[in-house]
Amino acid sequence: MSQPSPPFPGRPESFDEPVLMQLTAPEDAPLRADAARNRARLLEAAARLVEEQGVARLTMEGVACAAAVGKGTVFRRFGDRTGLLMALLDHTEKSFQDAFISGPAPLGPGAPPVERLHAFGCQALRLTAERLDLYLAAEPEVTRRFASAPYRVRFMHVCMLLRQTNPGPDTDIELVAQILMGYLDPALIGHLTRQRGMPAERLEAGWRDLVNRSVGAPPA
């Protein structure tokens, strides 16, 4: 069976190391110094409210009040509540991207691909569990979920590592990567940890086992 077409337009089938991508939409032009300061102040206020009250109680009005600006300013900067939440996740996600693209092994380059896959999934599980409410609240609607910037970067990285394991010619890299990515879905992690009470160690062991089975590696 031949390899399927690239999963995203403009991406080569070689699944080279992905480049850093931000969650939030890029600005049309670089922000002025005062605009950048205002954005940082809004995000600081939002982060403080999340820490004090939780994600569910975060509102655009509340952020405006905490930052002592008009509500319209918050809407102009972030668009809507989802845009604000995505901006809050931006720093965490970009730090994670930097770590798995250019950080130290085994998460970054320098380790065998299977070890990097193990490290990637385990770190993604930890990050999501630590900030689960924020990840769930910022989840794009279903029609955009698999085209969002963070998903695309993670997906391409998993594809690249799978290809480096030298799978058989009949292996559908894209579909295997989608299966692995499904394991890291925030809604599933929330269900397993909160509704089922599964400890992090069990989820991480399950990830390593799924990776090994997917690439034909011996069990840990």
C-alpha cells in the first residue's frame, strides 16, 4: 500500500522536524511597545484570575476589570474568550515545542526515535494534566480541532519520529500518528484521571506500551 498524501497542504511527505508555531493568530504587524505592554498586562490579569478562581469563572469582563481597562480592549486584543484562553496556553505550548524540537534528549534530538516518542507523550500527558481545565476550555471547536497550530506541530513531530523508526512499507504513518495523538486528547486525559481515577504512572506506561506496539518495538 502506498503512502498517503501529506496530511497538511504544503508539508513534504518526509515529515521533517516541524518549526515552532504559535497557538494564537499572528498579528498583521508587530505590536507597538505600548500595545505589547497592554497585552502582557491583560494576560497577567487573566492568569491571576485563573489561579485564584479557576478557568470556569474566567470572563472577558473580569479580565478587563482586573487589568483596569475597558471590556472592548480585551475583545479587540483576543477576539473572544477562546482566543484569550489560547493566548494563555501559548507560552506553555511554545515552551513544549522548543523542548521537543531543539531541547535536550530524550525529548529533544539526540535519542533514538522510540525513546523520543516515549518522552514526548509522557511530557504531553504531564502538561495536560497540570493545566487540564485550561486545555479543555481552550479546545477548538470540532471542525477546527485537528487543524489548530499546536495539534499540527505535535502531529508532524510524531509523524517524523514514526518515519525514523523505519516502519514497513505498508505502514500508514499518518493514521498511526493519529492513533497516538488520540491518546493525548485532553478530554480523554480528563476522563481517565478525574472520572476513572487513573494515576499518571499508569497513563505514561500505557503510552509507552502503545508506542512500542505501534512501531513493533519490544515491550518495556
